[in-house]
Amino acid sequence: MELNIKKIKEQAFEEIEEIKSSEEWQEIRNKYFSRKSGELAKLIKDVKEVSDDLKPKFGTLVNQVKEEIGSALDQKWAELEKDQSKNLDKDFIDVTLNIDKYKLGHLHPMTQIQTELEDIFKSMGFMILDGPELESDYYNFEALNIPSWHPARDAQDTFYVEELPNSGKEKLVLRTHTSPVQVRAMQKYGAPLRCVVPGRVFRNEATDASHDHTFYQLEGLMIDKDISIANLVAVMKEMLSAIFKQEVKVRLRPGYFPFVEPGFELDFGCLICQGNGCSVCKQTGWIEFVGSGMVHPNVLKYGGIDPDKWSGFAFGLGTTRLVMMKYSIDDIRLLQSGDLRFLNQF
Ligand code: FA5
């Protein structure tokens, strides 16, 4: 009996020494401590079989071995836990690690400003509309009071799409401005009407630091009873102050556009020199920014709106120029260059 107890103790210690995982630990623990079939339970049964005078001796011995195996198992468990936390240290992921290498993209500065403008106008009750970039000659010119013989067509030369002979299709042009959506919106929604139309426009012209062949505009139109130039100025000031986060001065100069009467060029006070004169404002203290005016009665009629009952203002601002001013960009062509060294600055 004594020999058997010794053998089981040695075997248990050997097996505990070999344990590598919590699963193995559990297996060995069951092997010795299981109440029904465990090795120690078997030894206790054997003690019951021995003569009464030997029972205390073997009983004490079995309890002693039971304690020794139990504490060897406890010690092994502590070692396993320590190893596990060492492994966790090895697998640790530093979530604060600088991931500059994998830079996420971002919105183009044009899109950023366009979204900002849309939010500002939405807050003043304007709808955001869209129109076709490939536009009919009719909406781009005719319906804006610019018939085919009109000299104003020269100011906005564009790219014409060749018609198929006898196709009966409308003559198409790459739109030169966002103004064609004025008449489209009037026809669709009638009066009263408040909308802005952001979008891309095209002109057949030589490029320089402030002119591109493809650029962005935002058209604005407000038609209601008793609309006056004061409404136009108020809306422009509100929009500029929201974009530049400071109060901005505006001024109107007479300007000619066949689809407005009277027409204006609207300038704003240069924010780079605060109106004192610099190279950006060409020493004038003012930046040319928006074509605008009161919608011409003929255009209202093209849109199906009675000019005796309704009046309105319209404007077309150069969004690309606004972006240049906001971020002090000195060459418009950079914006469409696709050059990441430029774009990553925004
Ligand atoms: C027009 O396009 C008129 N449709 C604006 C208008 C709308 C007037 C409603 C009255 C009522 P203009 O050609 O001036 O106007 O262009 C408007 C703005 O677009 C300019 O003030 C300027 O900011 C911008 N712009 C014009 N040409 C270019 C160009 N080549 N490159 C970049 N921006 C330009």
C-alpha cells in the first residue's frame, strides 16, 4: 500500500511537470481528484480495506499526498497564468500607433466649399437643384434672352456638340454657366421660388492664373412678391460672412448680362489686405466675385411666370474663385491638376 501511494505521488508530479496548457492541467486534475474515478479516490478506497490498526497510518499518508499533489497543481496553474500574460504582451496591439503611412483621403477643397455653401443656403430656405452639363443651346442662351445673333454669346464661347444631320435633336453645348437652370427651375416649380444650383461649367478660353476652361459656379435665384436689390445684397452678405467667419463688405457696380435688368457685378472687400490694396485684389481693395441682377421680365416669361405679379433676383458666383480666396491659392489651375502635393494641404 505504502509503495502504491509513493508510486502515484511520483507519477502525479511527473505528469504535472509536463503540463503545457490549461486543458492539460484540467485533465490531470481530474485524473487524480475526480471523486469517483480519481487516483486519490481509489487510494482512499484501498485504505478502507486495510486492517484497523494500519488505517490511521495510511489515511494520514494519503491525505498528505493529496495535499502535495494539490499544491503542485496550484503552483502549475500560477505558472500557466504567468506564461499566458507573457504571450498577451507579445500580441499586444498599440492602438495609438501613428498610421500616417496609410493616410485616408479627404474631400477636394471645391467639394468642401460647395457643401458649406449648400448648408448656408439651405438655412435660408433655398432648394439645392442640379442641371445638365451638356445643355441645349435653348436653355444656355435663347431662354436667357441671348438669341443666336446676340454679341453676348462671344463672351461665353463654348464647346458645341455636332448634331447628326436631320436628327431633329436640339443643338447641344457644354453649358457656359449655371444660369440655364433658372428657366428650368421656373418651369418646374413656378413662383414663389428659392433655389441654388452648384455645378461645373465650361468655356472655350485661354487659361491663366485666374481663368480655367472648366470651373465651378453656384447659381442663385429668388422669386417672390416685392423682391428688391436689398434682398440680393442681404443674402450675399449673409453667405460671405458665413463662409469667411467674419463680416464682409460688399459693393455693387453696374454690369451687363442680357438675362437681368438692372445687372450688377458684386464685389467683396479683400480679406487678405482688409481693403488696403494688395496683389490679389490688384491694389483695388475689392475682389470681383458675382454676376447678379433682377431677373429680366423676358426670362420670367420663358419660365412661365407673370412678370407683372412676381419679381426676383439672380446671381452666379464663381465657386472656384471663392475657394482661391478662402485658401489663398494663387493659381486656379492647381485645383484641377490632380497633384497630391497640392491637394494634401487641405
Ligand atoms: C455668368 O456666368 C453669369 N451667368 C452670372 C449671372 C448669373 C449674372 C445670374 C446675372 C444673374 P460671368 O461670366 O461673369 O457671369 O461668370 C460669373 C463668375 O464666374 C465670375 O464672377 C467669376 O467668379 C467666375 N468665372 C468666370 N469665368 C471664369 C473662368 N474662366 N475661370 C474661373 N472662374 C470664372
